[in-house]
Amino acid sequence: MGRVGLVLMVIALVAPGCGLWMADTPAGPPESGVFVGSHGASMRPPARRPRPVADISGKWSGSWRGYDVMGVVRNEDATADLRQQGSRGTGRFVLHTTGVAAGMPIEVRNAGLTGLPVQFEVSGSRVAMRHELGSRLFAADFEVEGDRMLGRVRGAEPEVRIVLTRVRPSVAAAPGGSVATAPPESGAAAAPGSVAPEPPPPPSSPPGPTVEPADSEPSTTEPPIAAAPASPPEPTPAEPARPGPNEFTGSAAVKPIYFDFNKYAIRPGDARILEANAEWLRKSAAMLVLIEGHCDERGTIEYNLALGERRARAARDYLISNGIAAERISIVSFGAERPVCTEATEECWSKNRRAVFLLRPR
């Protein structure tokens, strides 16, 4: 009885292992997906194929559409330079002229022409983009359609939509409209089925002078009288160049505006000054205006030049939104090159962060 009990115990221990082995035993080749378990053969569901990921590497150009603080529809430039590895990537995203845009995140308004450092993730044809420091600063969602990306800024109110088109590198064309290709190297065989190009015709030599016979008599025909040369056509007057900064002068009729440190947003008090300037310019339709953007001494030369341009452009956009024609306005940035105060104090620096308006008759 002791041996029989021992045999039964061994069988009880071995049986579960056999069942587990049978559950993982394929009934056919591995690719068939058929497995045999303790309850018979079964089909394993096929593995899901990953969706193809769109490649958005490269340069993109387009526009953003929204509203400014006056409720006027804005349609301004937008650019992106992106680098993708796998389904993720980084790059720089620029929305131009966002200083007066309503609903735009403050980080976008402050970035201006320098752009935002962004990270993005691609899932199929969808792209989720955000500021490299987090989506709370900036986030946008895009849908890729071939060489176009359509999207919107997340959380913007009023809504801000973005349309971008891939910038393709230009291909140089040979004379005659055909694409220029490099000639094959010496001794290289032509590709099968290709037609060898015809050699260019030899240059025609200019005809030599006509030699008259030695015994020919001198010609009695009088040489023709040369006609008077036709008077050259009068040159078409060139379009007058846009006036330079030295042709404008200051006027007490239009007053400067000032900005906070490292900002180019229009403050409420300065907005009232701009409205008064726009009212004067509407009544003085014969005057052109130049807006100078200035900064205090803090910051690099390049940064201050870009910031000065954004300040001048913000003032320009405000005047345009108040009915001043864009062709009447020019802008220039001097960065920190022309301070009105040179003391290293905040009171002095605040006087240098300004946009100045100069005038000139048409």
C-alpha cells in the first residue's frame, strides 16, 4: 500500500505540469497562431500593426489666424523648423506679430521673432506640440495632410488657428526647362535603356572678309548716307524708394510710448496715446510715419535689436488696427544704441524702453 500511495502522489504532482505544457504547445507552425491547450485548439488574435507615423522634419511656413485686442481679424506669418527622431522631436516655432493678439499665451507674445523652443510627439497623422518647459506655457494640436499641417493653439480664447505648408528645397533647372544633371564620368558606361545625349553643334566661325579680285574696277556707286541714330527711349521713372530714417523728424503732435522690462505688449495707458496718435494721422493723411523701437542697456546687442523691432511692430500693428494704412508706416530698431538716459537706474532704463514716432510729408 505504501508503494501504491507513492505512485499516486507522483501522478498528482506531474499532471498539472502536463496541462500547463499542453496550454503552450502550438498545433501548427508559429505563424499559424493555432495553439493547443487543456480544452483543445484555439486561435490567438493577430498582433496589431502600428500606425505609420508622419515625418514632419524640416522647415514649414504659413500663417496663424485670430483676433487682436480691438476685435479685428488678424492673419499673420507663422514658421517652424522641426527635427524628428522616430515619433518624437524638437524644434523652434515662431508666430509673428503676436504682441496685440487676443487669447495668445503670454509666452508666445513675449517670444516674438525669436520663437518658442518646442517638443512634439507624432501619432499617425496627429501631432501634439508643446513648449519644452511644459504645456502650461504653450500647446498646440495639428493634423498632417501630406505637405500641410492644420492646427490650433490649445486653450486660446478667441480661437487661434494655424496653417503650415512644408518648404521644399528648390531644384536648379538647366536652360530649356530641363533639370540639370551632372555628366557621366569619363569611361563610365551609360545606363541600360538610356539615350545618349547628342553632342552640341560646333560653334559657327564668323565669316571672313570678302576678297575682291585684283583686276576689278573701283566701284562707282556712292556709299549710302548713314541715317541719323534714333533717339533712345526716355527711361521709365523708377518707383520712389521708401524714405530712410534720416528723412523723418520728430513732432510734438505724436507722442512716444513706453514698455515694461523685456516686454513689447501695449499697456492700457500707452494704448490711449496710440489712439490719439492714430487720430492725428487720420487727419494728416499727407504724412508718413517712422516708428523707432528702443531698449535699455541690459541684454545682448542681437536680443535688443530683435526686441526693439517687436516694440516698433507692436505700435505699428496698433495704428493699423485703428485705421492707418500700412503703406504709410515704416519701422526701424536701434536696440540700446540711442538711449535718452545713461544712468544705471530703473527710472532711467524705463525712459529708454520706448517707441518713438517721426514724421515726413509724402
